Amino acid sequence: MPTNVLHDFLYVGVFLVVGVVFAATPIIISWFIGGRSEGVKRAETYESGMPTVGSAWVQFSVAYYIYALIFLAFDVDVLYLFPVALAYDKGFVIRDFIEIVIFIGILSLAIVYAWRKGVFTWHQRS
């Protein structure tokens, strides 16, 4: 292999090692410094300092998960718009504008579809 390729792999390796060290160091330090506790209270469910009432295994409505998935999907989709917006005025302006309009149009169709299916209506339990 040429030395430039080895040089690039060395950079990647250094960044990988530094990333692992930065991620592992706080965990290791807290393990050494942190106190240890045992007992019955340790096994109980923690609810923001309040005594727990009932079981911790509560079934939630599927609407929460649908909201979370829709938010996550649109949040990731918006991330794809940033590189296009940054490179918008660098070349093919008309083509880039048409691509952005098509992309946002597809996102809008997904919102309309979810709206028509009743995903955004909140149902109260009686």
C-alpha cells in the first residue's frame, strides 16, 4: 500500500481510539468513584422520587409510538435538506430547486396520508 493510504488509516485509527477513550473514561471514573448500594429499595422502580403506585408495566396507547415514529421520520428527512441547502447556489440552481420541491412534496404527501388515516387525532380514554 502507498504511504498516503497508511497515513489515512492511521488518522482513522487515532480518531477511533480517541473516541473510545472519551466514551469510556466517564463510565470508568464513575464506576470507581460512585457509591454502591444493595437492598430492597434498590430493586424498586424509581419514579422521580415519588413512591410508586401499582405496577411499572403499564400499557401505553399506540398513538405515542406513532407520534414518535412520524417525528423521527420527518426529523431525519429534514436532515437531508441541510446539505442541499448549503450547496444550493453552487451549480444547477433550477435542478436543485426542482429536487427540493419534489422532496418536500413527498414529505407533504406523507403528512396528508397520516392525517387522512387519523393519526393526528388524539383519543381520550374514558
